[in-house]
Amino acid sequence: MMLAALSMTEPWGTLVALGVKAWETRSWRPSRAAENQWLAIHTARRFPPEARVLCLRDPWRKALTLTGKSSADELPLGYIVGVAFLKKAEPTIQVISRIEEQERLLGNYEPGRWAWPFSHSIYFHKAIVCRGAFGIWKVPESIAREVWRQMQ
């Protein structure tokens, strides 16, 4: 069964998989084919220093305690950490008034960007190693089978 994925820099990937971050913001809109379906949430291998520093501050620090990890150094890089259902994306200017303050802190809601709403997130305590890609990409069939198995 086909499964698409989205690679995200940590800690945002884990926060989406945990359901703590319900909106991902991007400079581009997903294709209509990618909306209203499950996406595997993949964490990029690169973990920039400025993103690591965020993990020391709330709300990031508090949210990451839900993973059972004691530090940002323990976050999985280059893994599928869960899945989430992507609903229909909207321009950030249309959603900003509906988003709570904590959620706004977790994204970039500047005008001209897109807000991607996620729901029904499932975090995998046993992350699946997988090579990622830019944009929305197809998960290899053998890995997709493992993702679907973990969703059960």
C-alpha cells in the first residue's frame, strides 16, 4: 500500500508525531493529492544548532518529555517517528486567528506561507530508520509495510 512521507527538522517532526504540534508551516502548499491522507513523519538527519537550543526551552522542552527522552541528543535523526493525517492546507493568514499561542510559537505564520493541519497523530516508540527526501516523497514499500503495522 502506497504511503507518502514528509521530512522535518527536529524537534518539529517529533512534536507533530506526538500530536503536540497540530499545524506545520511551509513556504509551499502540498499537492491536493497529498491532502486528506496519512503521511509518515520523517525526521531529517541534520539537526541545526539553533533547533537544538529550542529543545532547552518551553514549550519545546516540556513537549519532548512525552517521548521519554532526557535530551535533544536522544531524538532520532533519519527515522520515521510516526504518522499523522494531513487535512487541507490553508494560507497562514486565514488560520492565525484560530491558532492558540503555544501552537503559534511552534511555527512560522508569516504572511505568504501555508499552514498544514495534522490530526490523529501516532508516535512510534520504535522509530523506523529510513532515508528521507525533500518535499513529499514515497516511502519504500518494505518500510511502508512496517509503518502500517505499527499503526495497528
